Amino acid sequence: MRISTLVAALVIVAGAVTVAVAARMGSGDSAAAPRPSVSAPPAQRVVLPGGPGDEAVVSDTDKVKAPDGSTFNGIDTAFVQMMIVHHEQAVTMAKLAPGRAGNDKLTALADRIAAAQPFEITFLRSWLKERGLPENDPSHNHATMPGMQTDADMAALTAATGAAFDTRFAAMMTAHHEGALQMAGDVIKGGSDEKLREVANEMAVEQGSEIRRLRQVTAG
């Protein structure tokens, strides 16, 4: 019931944010809107080291237990691998604000994003390392992840200053966070790692709060 309620809330937030982003970009500016979520890849083959004197065992990720005894599946793995790249782009965007933004409150919010998301990236990398999984999957097309901004969008943001930067940054980061909400909803619904679902829940709450803050800052 708790998971179903959260998923419903994510759908409502995502819908509201889509309207807000469309309104902000009505002047002709563009921001990469969230795209359909990337499907989880098939279970990956991994090598599990054996104990002293034992041979290594090869198994599928959706049948493997982590060192702490928790289980995980391909949806969990895809979410973690993709969210690392997703967060890295958000940090890159946030670090552009100092010296470019015209709104001090927007700069402060960007600083908060730049400071918080690296901690989550560290957790995600540790999650993969503890399970003997690679950080990158060649089959992932990161450009198609929900909310990812294009190279052209990033270049335009880098070149903007003052009010133009503020408007563009708010629209792009809102779309980016909306994509993260969608990805979090996917792992909450389909993942099997309970701890990861809790982390995804926390991410969704935090980024939903930041979306509302972006709207408040730019509206005032």
C-alpha cells in the first residue's frame, strides 16, 4: 500500500511539473523533457567469488543475494547504473549557477543540489561494487534517460547569464528532476532490493521538494 501510494504521488507530481515546464519554455526556449523510462536489461551474468578453497560461481543478477543477504534484480541494477550518470549531469548543471545566475536564491538552491547529489552517487557506486557489478552497461543509451538534457541544451545553459540563465536553468533542472521521479517510480514498482527502494523513495521526496522550490524561486 505504501509503495502504491508513493507511485501515485509521483505520477501526480510528474504531470504537474510537465505543465510548468511547458509554460516556462513557451517563449521558444527548449529543455529536454522526460522521455519514456528505459526498460531494464536482461539479467546479467556475474561471477561470485567462492570461499577459501571454493571455486567461483557464475549466476544471474536476478538470482543473486548481496553480502547483506538482500536480493536484487535487473531493474535495480539498471536504475543504479543510470542514476549515477543522471545525477552527474544534475551536478554539472548546478555548478554552472555561480557567476551566471541572476537570482541569489536560485544560486543557493543550485549549491544545495551540487552538494547533495555526490553523496547519493557514492552510495550508488558502493551498491554496484558490493555486488560485483560494473558501473557502466554498454547497452544503456544515457541520452534517452528521462529528463536528460541534450548537448545543445547544456551549451545554451553554459552561455546564458542573468535572467536568461535563471529561466533556462529552472526549466532544465525541473525536467531533469521530473525524469528522476519517473526513474525512481520504476524501481519502487519493479525492483526487489528493499533498501534501494527506500533510497529511491527518499530521492523522489527530495527532488519533488526541489521542483517546488524552483517554481517558487522563479515565480518571485
